[in-house]
Amino acid sequence: MNKPNKILSQNSKRKTPTTLILAEISIFVALSTALSLVIVYTMPQGGSITAGSMVPLLWLSLRRGWKIGVVSGVLYGLVQLLILPYAYNPLQTLLDYPLAFGCLGLAGFFKKLPVAGVAVAISGRLIMHFLSGAYYFAAIYAPTVDPYIYSALYNGSYLLPEMAISIIIIYILQKSKTLQIYM
């Protein structure tokens, strides 16, 4: 009977197999994609408040670290580009999709402070969308308004509620010890 326990404890110290990590990335990107289709509110030029669509990617970043989180976020951004494209310019597309969602991996730097990780990660996403809005969309949709004010108001109007939803969900998962089970 001691042999299986010894093998189990030896296996838990091993490096996680690449296939397991790839499977997790696929599952968490798929979960985020499914949740992104449960839309509470959609903004006219892109962006929406969802049912916590970033939570699976944030959780994966907290679980596996920033590198896996950034890769997962970039992949998710590319999936979002295929599903709901708002691509008008190469720089705008880069900022709004792979870079913005790649920032969700920043949560991986805050494994011991998950709520702070969520705030930093979504703030990174907000910065990318802010730059895109100021660089590209402000001139088109609000030519008489300061581009920085337009972009901050537009992107903050959906990303701040999205951040609140994500923080609440991650906080509940943390307090219920659910988050720690899979960390």
C-alpha cells in the first residue's frame, strides 16, 4: 500500500507535462470564449460586459504563471478576432486583440494576491484598448472630443464593470478555497 503513495508523491514533484498544459490552455480559452458569448451589454464600436469571460484565463494565469497566461490570452484574443472582428487597422488590431488579451497573463505575477492580479491584468487590457481608442477610434467616432478623454470614457465604461465582475468571482473562488484546490 505504501508504494502507490510513494509514486504519487514522486509524480507530484515532477514538471507538468506539456500536453497537460496545452489541454488546459485549450479548455480555458474555450471556457472564456463560451462566456464571452453571454453578453450583458455591448458597446456600439466593440467591447462588452460579459458573464465573467476573463475569469477562466485569469484563473489559468494564477494557476500556471504569467508565461502560460500571456500565451493563453494572446490565443483568446485571436479567437475573439475571428468571432467578433473589429479590425480596421494593423496597429489597432494588434492593440485590441493579442496585446490586450495577452495582458490577462499579468495576473500570473500575483499568485498570492489573486484580486490584485485581476486588477492589474484587466488594467493592462484597459491600457491597450485605451491606446487603440486614442490612436484610431477617437478620430472616427468623436473627432471634436479630446481623443484621450473619449478613449478613457469609452473603454472604461465596459472594462471597469467587467473588472468588478471578475474581481467578485475570483474573490468568491478564493474565499471558498475553490481557487486553491486547482493551484
